[in-house]
Amino acid sequence: MTMSVMSAGVACVAAGLAGGAGYNAFRWIEQMRQRARHRDTVRAADGNGAQARAVNGPGDARIIDMLVRQSIVAQRMDAPVSEALMRSPWFQRNARYAGLDGTVSEEGFCLTRVKLAAMGLGVGAIFGALFSVPLAAVLGLVGLYFGAAAPKRAIKHRIDWRTQQMERHLPEMLDVVAIGMRSGLSFDRSLQIYASRF
């Protein structure tokens, strides 16, 4: 009788310890997930390129990276390319708004459009050729259009993201500038302090 009571007590204690260990493991996993979510939120709230990747998606991030790489390639090109082919008034107007005016050149933008258009044409034509020749022609043209439009679309998404970030940080910026001006600084100096600190 005492043996069965003792074994029942040991079993209860073991079950309690196992349940407690399981509960602690569950809590630890939830804390890790919560920390990961918080880390992702902080990264998404950061003003660097990682946030642009998080917001715009991996496709736009790859296109922006390709724009940067092709700008470097365009600077190293020895063969002269027609000036008319390497000019884009749309890119000249919008590069600054996207924050790419120092990293992406007009030539890199045009080279990227040409390469993505050729890739889109090839992929569409190959996929369409599996079914019929007319479908290959149609899908090739569709791929050509979407490939050529992809860099513009990625830059527009980045401009939209930057606009949202500016609107989100505007109240904070106004507070900092107002405090700086109340303390005797000029507007330019207060704005410079905000830009350097935040």
C-alpha cells in the first residue's frame, strides 16, 4: 500500500515537473518568436535599405541591387554607347525622390531595363514555345514589356515607401526642430541636428 502511494506521489511529482518544463519551454519559444517579431519590426522601422527590402519585397530589392551593379558596370565600360540610348528623363526626375541619385546612374538604369527586357523576352518566348509559336510571340512581347517596366516599377515603389516614411516621421521632426529653435538655434541648425541624430 505504501509502495503504491509512494509511486503515485513520485508519478505526480514527475508529471508536475514535466508539465512545468513543457510550459517553460513553450514560454521560451513564444518569447523567442516575440523577440524575432520585435526585431523585424525594428528593422522595418529603420531608415536603411533593409527596410526598403522588407517593405518593397524581394523582387524590388533585387531590381534595386541590379540597378546599383549595372551602374558600376556602366562606369567601367570601355566601348562607347550611343548617348541617346543611355538617357532617361524619367529617371533624372525621379532618382532623387527614390534616394538613388548617388548610387544609381542613368546609364545603369538604361542597361538594367535592356537586360531585364531581354530576359523577359527570352523567358516568355521559351514558355510560350512549349505550347505554340503564336503564344511564344505573344508571351515574348509580354515578357519584354514587363522586363522593361520592372526598374520603373521598383523605383516608384521605393518613392512611395520613402514618402510614407517622411509622413510618419514628420511630427517627430517638427518637435525636434521646434525645441531647437526655442533653445536659440536657427531653423537650419535645428534641422541639421535632426538629420544628423535621427
